[in-house]
Amino acid sequence: MTHRPSLAELLTEYDRALTHTDLLWQDLSADEVRWRPVPDSSAIGWHLGHQAAVAHYMMRNLTAAEPSL
């Protein structure tokens, strides 16, 4: 039988992911966050924003799937 994480466990993982994402850019300058290796590539800031958006929608989907109290 597979362990189904509780809402509290999911929120702990969500907080861990937010902390990790925040640490990724802390030592970068604004120019480094916006820098693109080539014109058609995405900047680091875009990827960090995308990661945050995915985490947000994943949490909304997971919490909406929780059985009601």
C-alpha cells in the first residue's frame, strides 16, 4: 500500500521547495538573473518564476483533491 501524504506533509514539502528556489538566486545580481546566453533562450529569472508558478498550481491541485473535513 502506498503512503498518501497528508496536507501538512505536502505543505512542508512546498515550503522546502520555496526555500530551495529562493536560495538559487540570492547571490546573483539583477543582471545575472536577466542574462541570456543567446537571444532566443530564457533567462534564469524566467526559470525561477516558472518553478514558482508550477509549485503554486501543483499545490492548488493537490489541496483541491484532498477530501473535505
